[in-house]
Amino acid sequence: MLAVLSPGQGSQKPGFLTPWLALPGAEARLREWSALADVDLLHLGTEAGADEIKDTARTQPLLVAAALLAGEHLPLPDVDLVAGHSVGELGAAALAGVLPADTAITLAGVRGREMAAACALVPTGMSAVLGGDPAEVLAAVESHGLYPANRNGAGQVVAAGSLDGLAKLAAEPPAKARIIALQVAGAFHTPYMAPAETALGTVAAGVTVHDPVRVLLSNLDGTSVTDGRDMVGRLVRQVTAPVRWDLCMRTLKDLGVTGVIELPPAGTLAGLVKRELKGDGAPEIVTLNTPDDLPAARDLIARHGGQQIEGAAR
């Protein structure tokens, strides 16, 4: 069984789209999507520096565009399952047939702009908590008035909330845990993003939606979603809800996934999968970062894809 994963914010690297422009139609496609997202995706993906592409309003449509651009060059009918991390869910939803690509880009533009605006309302941030007992980590996060915004599995929880709360967590870390402050604009996936959720919901209510044609996992609870409108509702709620990537990976294991492809900019999710799904039955992984990686990705799909899954969307 073959899964394709779409990464989220923080995975971007300067110039990572440059090699993709050599493919026929890629530059024209990015120009079209730039108009829909109201950002210059060509510049952001090729010439922009690290500071410019970590701007939430720019990063989110850039990542969705990268996933969709690479996805166009894969034999999607043989892909069994798709999932995305945070904003990567928009790319995954498009690859599952729930949203047209243009709509996914448009929603990514709205999501990025509105989350950036919400970040500006109150000073907040995020910190990764690495290691420690999971129950103790969650208790410590909540004791400082913070939220477990990302539960990524592999011993990684991302705490989000007030800067004061994050400072106290860093000063009093849970036993055997390390705290790393993240360079992000604010507390994503927490109630601080409520204005962004409302704005995205207003736009999303008017989009054309289809039911997924392959298994599509949700960050809310790691389950397979078979109703397109339900998935769009989940995409909206996810702006303020925690990312349960740990549960998505549990579903990958439960379904018996044997091959994984991470879309560009690849590496983050592949690393989590390697650490969480290890030992006997660990999936074979391809990180798709440039067109040179496409032959390996297509070969993996040919060897692991095209499985029928009882009771799941196809």
C-alpha cells in the first residue's frame, strides 16, 4: 500500500522549487497559481531568502503549490492514500480529488493571510518539546496555560500559546525533555487563530467539493474521511485544532502502508515516519525533492501502489 504525504510549514527551503521549473508547463502553472494566492510563487520558490519564505502569508500557498506541482508528475490513480501535515492537508485534499488544484491554492492564500493577521493580534509563539514521558509533557504544557498544537509522534510535541507561558515551560521543562523555541509568527492550531478560522470558513463554504477518490486522512483524528464536505469542514476547524500527526501515522501502520513518498520540500515527515514506524514492516520511503527523484517515486508506486482497501474511499 502506497501513501503520499504533503509537508507543512517549516519544511520550506530557499530555492527548493528551482529545479521543478525545468518541467514543461511548470512556470506557467506557478504564474496562474500566483494570481489566485496573491503572492509571487515563482519568486518565493526560487529567489527568495529564508526570512521571506517563513512569512506565514507566503509560506502556506508556496507549500501547497509545491505539493500539487510535484503531484502532477506522479501516477495518482495508483496512489492508495494521501495525507498532509497542517497546511499540507490542502494539497492532500486536492490530490485526493476533494478540491480542484486552483481552489486549494486559493484557500491556502486565504488561510496564510488570515493566520498571519491573527498572529499580529496578540504576541504568541510555539516551542518543540522533544523527549520526556508523553503524559508528563502534556501535563506540563497545560499547566502553563499552553496548548499541544502539534502531536507529531516520535517523541515530539509542539506547545503553543503566550510568550510568558512558553518562557516558563522552557525554565521548567518536563523530566528528560528538551525545549526548542520555534521561529514562527504565532500560536498556530490554538484558539488564538479563531479569527482566521472564521474567515477561512466563510470562503470555504462557497467552494465546489467532491468526495475523495482515494484514502484521505484527517489531522483532527487520523481517520480516513470519505465525505468531501466533511473534509473541508475539518480543514477549516484544523486552523484552531491540534495537528494529530501521531494518529495519522498510527493509521498508516494499521492499514499496512509499505511505501511512502513525501512531496517537496521533503524530509520532515519522512523523518517522523522513520522514527515512528520502524522495525519489521517499516515502509520504504522516497523523499521527492527534485524531478531527479521522480523515477524512484514512480517505481515505488508501481511496486507498492494500487491496493484495494475494504471500506475505504477509492
